[in-house]
Amino acid sequence: MGKALKVSERDPAVAAVVLWSVAKELAQHTQHCDSLLRALEGTQKCLRALEADPGLRSAKGSQAAWTARSLVKTALECDLALARLLSASAKERSASEYTAALCRYLGIEQGALDEIGRLRDPLAMSGRAAQVAAAIPRKFAKPEDVAQAVEAMEEVASAQLAFSASAADNQLAQRGLATHFLRYSFALEKELPDAAFQALLAAASAFRWLGHDYFGNECAMLIIARHMDQPAARTHVATAIVASLRASDPVRARVLLENYNSACTDPWSQFLAEFTARSSNADVAWLSSDAWREWDNVLLRSPDEDRHILELVEALLTLLLEHYSWYASSSPASHHG
């Protein structure tokens, strides 16, 4: 490593090969040592020189020859490795390295992430993220490059949110959410619906972790619009509707139900739509005498595979109806299964 560092300015192509090999070897044995830090920083410096001057990428008389693709791929791996190494001892620098690594790899400005994050609303964030994803200069023609990009965005988003310490107004929290939505839009553009769905669920969880339950529930609108063919979609939509009602937000619940029921006709969603309307109208007579009776009918008309959704809804009903009827204390959960 010492010899490679000495020739790094004169012959960065060779030095980068040696230093990156040393860094990977050291990383197998330790995650906290000055030698590993020096190797990663040395590799990073060499790779930056090769990016700036393509003429340096082939060293005469050596086996070190860097293609544009191998250079970009290795630069990302090195940048992320450095960010991970610094995460325990220098969190501020680590967060900066994470963000810079992703922006360099994708070829976007850091301000683009910040612009997405400032929008807050999931629908607006998704729309702006789609524009940013479409403008990424790299084409990611190979499946392995697409996979690397998706994985990198997932790691960077998770790190940014972790460094934010769950402070919702923290810039890192906003960047973490923005990165999740960028991953979502990027995966959609690359026709990876499963990866897009997972990115959307991660964004919804991040909103709730940051105390923005309303926006977490709002993510269900995107699920309804684009991802109802996913096996877990109905459960996540039901969870968002139940969470909205539990949070005394019937307006959000009604909007979700209207959108969901326009495409689906599940008995539980139709019942919740009626329940929401009755609650908004303060129909105490229905809530006290007819709500559980109609729920019994929902249980009888629902297939067994809906049981986890039915249990989720029934838990909410038990909570909300206990003030109206003694029958809530002996809810009809036993009727279903």
C-alpha cells in the first residue's frame, strides 16, 4: 500500500488497482483501522483522477486498464465502503459521503434530492422523483448495473434516515425519503415492479417512523393506483385505512376507500366505507345496534385468505365501537375460522 500511495499521482491506474485490492483484503479482517481508511481514501483519490482524465486509465506496460463502466462501478463501491467505515466515528462525514456517492454514481445534483424531499407529500414526491429518474444521464443497460443502483439507493436512504435521529425536519431525513422515492421511480422506469413496491413500502415506514403518519397512510394512494397486483397490496391498503380511522382522520380514510372501491369490491372495504360515513354523520343508532350485525355478514361473505385483513379491521371496530355497544366485548371474531 505504501508503494502504491507513492506512485498514485504519477500512475493512478496501477495505484488504484493495488489500493482497492488492499482495501478489500483489509475489510475482510477489520472495519476499524487507519490502514483501511488510508487504502479507501487513496483508492478514491486515484479513481477521481481517472474520472477527470480518461487518458490516465490505461497504464503502459501494466494490466491496469479501466473502462468507463468498471471505473464508475468501483468508485461507487469504494465510496460506500468509506461511508460505512466512517459511520461509527464520523457520522457527519459519513452522511456526506453517502449522499455524494449516490449523486456521483447517478450523475445528479444533490439539490435534486433536496428538492424532492422538500415536497413532503408522497404523490408530489413521486412525481418529481420520476422526473429526476428520467433525467439520469447513465442508461444502466445491464441488469447487474440496475441492481447495483437499486441496492445503492436503498443503503443510502437507510443511512440518511438513521443519521437523522428520527427528526422529521432534519435535512438528512428529507434526503432519505427523497432517495426512497427516487429508488421507487427508478425501479418503475426499469420495469421492476417488485423493487418499486418495496421502495414505496420503505418510504411509508420512514414517514411513520418520522412521525408523519398522515403521509405514511397517503402512500397507499400510490399502491392503489399502480401496485394492486402485488400480493401484499391489499393488506397495506387496509392498514392505511385502519390507521387513518384510528387517528381520527375519516377524510383520509374516505378518500382511500373511494379510490380502492373504484377498482375492488372487497366486503371489508365496502363495510368500512359505510362505517366511515355513519361515523361522520354521528349515526349513533347504527353504531350501537347495527354495526356488528353487518360486520357478521362481512365475515360470512369473505374468503379465508382475507382473514388477516378481517382481523385488522375487527380490532379497529372493537376499539371504536366499545363506547356504543356491550356487544363489542364479545366481538364475532370467533365466527370467522
